[in-house]
Amino acid sequence: DAGVTQSPTHLIKTRGQHVTLRCSPISGHKSVSWYQQVLGQGPQFIFQYYEKEERGRGNFPDRFSARQFPNYSSELNVNALLLGDSALYLCASSHLGPGSYEQYFGPGTRLTVT
Amino acid sequence: AQKVTQAQTEISVVEKEDVTLDCVYETRDTTYYLFWYKQPPSGELVFLIRRNSFDEQNEISGRYSWNFQKSTSSFNFTITASQVVDSAVYFCALSEARGNTPLVFGKGTRLSVIA
């Protein structure tokens, strides 16, 4: 079975631009979460979606938004990019509802803002 | 509030040595889950283990073993007879079982195994 997939793999954007990152969960998984991993740090939670509804939001500004589609894939959008948004963005899917079950991560999208 | 501390930033060992990665956590909940993930240079986080707060039995999987001690809020990870392929960043993470709680990660420990 295919794992979590993310696109694009790498992305270079300029300050002030907008970016959309995409994620497809493992087949049958209905929960998708997004994490930001800055170099040298552990992943930080951004959003969690379950059954197409937002179930959790981390401490990120309103420039960050996301949605989940009927096929459970998800998009993460970031507006007005800042240099500090440069990071590896990880998507994770899990089989059951939010909370306690193992989350399987995709390979990530490495975003560089110049 | 939840918190995970991995005090060891970097560890370097010679191949075949045993190595233990430390993890200390904080949570107010009595029900929670602990995880270990491996992040090789490719960047993808690889799930290694999930342990719930009611199960303090140690677990062994091949060369990997985990020691969970609620009394000291620790969930340490030992690799026996380390190999070069074990070189990666290892993350410990916590998830509270109540409501919609995402993973809270430590800062990770970079393990380098030298041939």
C-alpha cells in the first residue's frame, strides 16, 4: 500500500508570496495533520483534520490555513510568506480519530523562502 | 501542559556499541501515549513504537528496546549493537488521549554511528 504522499518535494518562494502544499493520506485514513519542522528542532503541530473538519490548531498565525477534501486529501496554505516560514512541512495521517493513534508521516515538503 | 525533553542533542558511537537515547515527559493526564520516531537524512519520520500509559512493560524489537518508567516520567530507547544505518535523528513524542491532541515532540537526538 502507498504511504502518505506530499507534493511538491521542494519549493522556493519569495517573501510575501503564497504557497499551497498538498498531502494524500494512506488509503482508509481519515485524519490528516500538518506539522512544521524548522531546522534543528522537532516538528510543531499546525493543524489537524478529521472527516473534513478542523479538529485542532496549533499556535500559528492566521496566515496559515488548511482544508481537507472529500477524498481525505489535504492542502496547507500559507499567505504572505516570511523568511521564518522556511522549514520542512510534514503531513501525517492516522486511521482513527484524533489523539492517541500512531500517525504515519509523509516525506515532507521543504519550503525555502528567500 | 505537555512537554517532552530530550537532553542529548547529539551522540556519537562506534559501530557495535550499545546506545541509549533519553526521553523525559511532562503531562497532567493519567492517560497518554508515548512514541518514538526515526528521521533519516531523507527527512521522512519513521514510526518506531507507541506505548500507552497503562502499559509499563518494557518492549524489545530486534536490536531495539524501550524502557518506560512512569515513576520517573521517562521513556528511554536503547539500540543494541548499533549499525551505521541507525544514524539518524530520533524523536520522542507525547499525545494525550483526551480530546483532539496532536503529537508533542522533543527536539530530537542526532545519533551518529561510526564504522
